[in-house]
Amino acid sequence: MRHLLLALPLALLSPILTAQEHEHASLRTHEHGVAILNLALDGQILELNLESPAMNLIGFEHAPHNEEERARVAALRAQLEQPLELVALPAAAACTLAAQELEGRLFAEHEHDHGHSDIRASYRLTCAHPERLEALDLAAFFARFPATHRLAAQLIGPAGQRGAELTPDNPRLLF
Amino acid sequence: MYLFRLALGSLANRRFTALLTVLAIALSVCLLLAVERVRSEARASFASTISGTDLIVGARSGSLNLLLYSVFRIGNATNNIRWESFQHFAEHPRVKWAIPISLGDSHRGYRVMGTSPAYFAHYHYGRGQPLRFSAGRAFATDPFEVVLGAEVAEALGYQLGERIVLAHGVASVSLVQHDDKPFSVVGILARTGTPVDRTLHISLAGMEALHVDWHNGVPARGAGRISAEQARQMKLQPKAITAFLLGLHSKAATFALQREINEYRGEPLLAILPGVALQELWSLMGTAEQALFVVSLCVVLTGLIGMLTAILTSLNERRREMAILRSVGARPWHVASLLVLEAFALTLAGVLLGLALLYLAIAASQGYVQSRYGLYLPLALPGAHEWALLGTILCAALLLSALPAWRAYRQSLADGLTIRL
């Protein structure tokens, strides 16, 4: 019994501790209109990673309240599940989608609803001819998501690391 | 073709002016190409200050700030990071190697950097070149050993075995010297053309030993002092470092690890991709680079205008030449195209001579520039961009030559054969 009594405050404390830990997790910047695109090519594997405020992609950041909003979230999900339609890769490179993952509070079924929300889409592509990857074109992405004005791209390719800024007027990223 | 022969013949008649014009164009072309080549090579060499490092990690601040103090030894860190954080990520399964960096002391204006032997094995610059020793070896277990960068050794005239005293802080005139714990030079690195040349490298244990008896920012006095001999016996484990460099097993994991470091709960850390930060930094300095390019373009334009002047002034004295050509049956457009061809021939000769001058200059200065500034100027054929520039110059010359051609055309119509002598 005494042991139990001793353990009680600890048990009560533990959720508080974890909550505090959460508060200390870093607050990432969140700028509407700007998204981050990370690309890494290693051998035949092309990792593609998009991080964007939900506002850029869908126009709201809260969980869908009504049927119309739910339909828009579903449409967005369908769109993001077809990355090769948003990001044009050279056909000669013969890249196919091997794996993908979508993250975002928007996609969760039930969630408490406050603050900003980001959407993260990660893709893994396998390219039969990675040496033919000369450039990729995000014109379709900018056309589909006009609220995105700027993509800050980080690229790791055979020539090393590079940064680039893509805009609707300059949607091509050279490898 | 016979028109071109005529144009060359006419030029040969005025070879002195023609030669000067060609020379002016050649010099301007050479300057433009040299600026272009140095510009692109400077960019490449800047980008290759650090190579093979996948991530640089420091206290959370800005990416440029972190890059500047960890790689270029400019400015200071806002905060140090815990040794535990370094160990946590050095032992991470995705990490192949980790180099700790500890900054803060100096020697006669040159920065002192505390690091581990991994630095000499894994730090790469240029196109993946490792650090090489021009003399001696890396520091070993004795904490009071120092390895000099090439420029430090050359500028201060240090040899192997020399004993030097480091200063606390980074001001070039420092009041507090670590004179109780001198270091001996055990190695000198070969020149790299990077900030490594301007750095003194000591072990982390050495860095710790320097400050082991310091309290509240001042060295202890009297009995509190710990001598170099005593320090050697102590366990010299740093509690904090300034930054660390990471190399990964797979480049594709870079972003995932970057994210993990940036979200590390232990303390606020910032991980940056050196290649991306370097590019960001270069784009800040891009304005000066653009200015240089514009100036050299203006020099080319001056050369071309000089040619235009020479042709225009020659028009008057060549009225007879034109008249004779007309008398033997040349049409006005023959006369006009003669002038266009002349300008083309002059510019082409200028461009070719300019290229020859450029390669001569590169061949002559290559070694010096490489050793002095770490800039490698290749004796390569002009690239697509350079060909485009040369083509533009030729087109501009043709365009400019339309002016004297048009005047000659009008004159030969009006003057005909009724020239007054």
C-alpha cells in the first residue's frame, strides 16, 4: 500500500511531464504561400518530400466541418497521391512511385482544432535511368495550388547539395 | 567569296589601323572571358570550401551564421551545444562520422579550433580532396600539440617543434594569454585555399586544458592554478562544443536526420545543409559579381565602338576606292556588304586573338593562382555560355557595321563617279 501511495504522485506527474515535453518541442516556422520541397537522389532512389502549410493547398487549416470541406480534403488527398501529375519528371528517367506517405492534422479523423496546420507528403520513387533526370518541372503544381507563391527547394544530387527557389514563373529545378 | 577577298585586301592596305582595332577587340574579349572564367571558378571554389559534409549542426540561430563561424571562422556562435548532444548524434545509426568543433581562442589574429583526429580523416574540400600534411603529423594524445594551417605557418614563420602561446578570445590584441600552457607545433597542413589555411588546430582535450583552472571568465591565481603537467594527468572531457559536422551513410537520409536534429528535445539545435547555405551566402555576394560582369561587357562595347569609329573615319578617305569599285561594275550593295565583311573580319580576328591571349594568360598564371588563392583555372575549351558570349559579340559587330555600310551605300549612290579631287 505504501508503495502504491508513493507511486501515485509519480503516476499523476507523468502526463504532466510529457505535456511539458510537448511544449518544448520546437515551433517550426509557418509561412503561408511558401512551401518546402526536399529532393534527394541516391542511386536509383529519388526521395521527394513536400512540406506546406495546409492553407496553400486547400485554403483552410481547420479540420473539415461540413460535407463540402470534407470533399475538398478528399480531393486534395487524391491529388497528392498522384505526385507524378504534379511534378513532371523526364520520361526518359522512367521513374515510378514506390512508396508514399501523407501526414497532416487535416487528414486525421478526429482532432482538436487549433492553430496552424502543415501537410507533409513524402514520396519514394525508383528511377530506372537516374542519369536522365536533368530537371523537374513544377508548373502543374503551381497551376493546381495557386496559393503557393514560392517553393524553397533543397536538392541533394550526384553533384552535391544545392538550394533553389521555385516560383510560378520559374518552375523548373535543374539537377 | 571574292567580296571577302576584296575586304581583306582593303584591310591589308590599312593594316596598322586594322591591327590596332583587332588588338583593342582582342583585349576586351580576353578581359570578358577571363572575368567569366574567374567568376565561375570562384563560385565553384567557394562552393567547395567544404565538401563531403552532409550536415553542419550548431546552436539554433541562422543558417548563414552557423555556416560563417563553423566553416569560414567569421563571427561567433550565439550559444554552445552540450557534449551529450554531440554524442547522441555521433552514435546515431545513420551517421558515418562526426567531427566536433570548439572555437573561441586565437593566436595572433588566427582562430584556434579544438577538434578531434576525425577532422583530418573526414574533412574534405574542393572536389572531395582530403586534408594533407606538408610536414609532421596530426595531434596525438598529448593535449598540448597544435597543427597549423599553411598560411599560419607561412605568415608567422613557424617550423615543426616551435612552442607557441595561445590567447584567450579572438581579438587580435588579447590581454589574457594562456602563457602557462604553451603548445608545440607537431604538424603543418598543405595549402588548401580555404579557411583551413588560416586556422590552428588543437585537440578538444587541449582546449579543455587551457580553461581547466578558469573560473568566472578569469584564470585562477596562486594555488588554484593548474600547471600543464597537472592538466596532463586530468581527465580532460569537454562539457560543451561550438558545432559539429556530420557525414552520413546514405545521402538520401540527410533530410530525415536534419528534421530529427531540428526537433531534438535535448536542446535547441540547428542542422543545415552546407551546400544550400553556401549557395544562399553566394547569392548575397552575387551583386558584386554581376557588377564585374557588366563592367567587362562595357569594355567589349568600347572595343566595338572603337572599331566602328575606325571604319567610319576611313570612309571619307576611301571614296576613291569605292568609286573605282563602282566603275568596274560593283553595285552599291556590293560596297555596303564589303564594309559589313570588313567589320566581321576585324571582330573575328579580335575574338580569336582574344581567345589566344586568354589561354596564354591562364597557362602562365595557373600555378600561381592555384597556390595563392586556391582557384583552379582549367585550360578547357570555352563552354556553351562562353560560346554564346562570343557569338553575341560577333552579332553586335555585324549590327554596328550596318551604320557605315548604310552610309557607304548612300554615298556611292550620290557620289557615283563624279568625285571632286
